[in-house]
Amino acid sequence: MAKLSVKRGDKVLILAGKDNGKTGKILVSYPKENRVLVEGVNIITKAKKPKSAQEKGGIFKEEAPIDASNVMVICPACGKATRVAHSIIDDKKVRTCKKCGASLDVKAKKVAKKEKSKPKAEKQTQAVKTDEETQE
């Protein structure tokens, strides 16, 4: 059993089937079945009988799972459908875009932003020291 390269919350492009070319957000992933439930894709109709007097019966439309191999992640940075690469950033395995190299994981983005802000603060303190040294 292979792991899925897509996670809940990812924006994906549908590659095959009746909804080919549509995009949607992953609502649920089923790794054991290698399937994902995508918002607004693979709509099926189900007939439902009322269980009690308060419930309503009828024909309802809902999403059905599709195979995970039929979806491709859309990179939030470059906006293109891309394959998923795995790289190690700060001793953590992170999903990255094959096209632009940006991180696909939300948690990794937060870590990367924190790291970027730290060097700027250090540069500012160094600039202040040099100003003080020049005044003396």
C-alpha cells in the first residue's frame, strides 16, 4: 500500500473521467482504498427513504470518491498542476512542487516564513551596531 501524495484541503485538477479538467478541493482522503473525495466532482444521485415522519425522503445529489491517481495537485505558489516532490527542510519531510520548488504543506510554509523573518531581524541589529560604532 503506497501513501497518497495528496491531502485533505489540497486544490486538485481532475485528470480523467467525466469531470476531466475540473478543479476542486479535497474533502476526505481514503488512503487504504487509494481514493479521494473532491468537492463538486463525480456527483451521483441517491434515493433516500424517510426513516421517520420528520425526515424527508427523495433524490439527493452527493459527491462520490474517485481514484487518487486521477488527480494532480495545483501548486498554490505558481498555480500550475504539478507532481509532488518530497524534500527535507529542517529535519522534516515536506511536499514540494516539482515545477517551482515551493512547499505544498501549510505547516512547512509557516516554518519557512519564521526562518525568513529571523535573518532580517539579525540584519537590523547588525545595522544598528554599525551606526553606533560610526558615531563613536
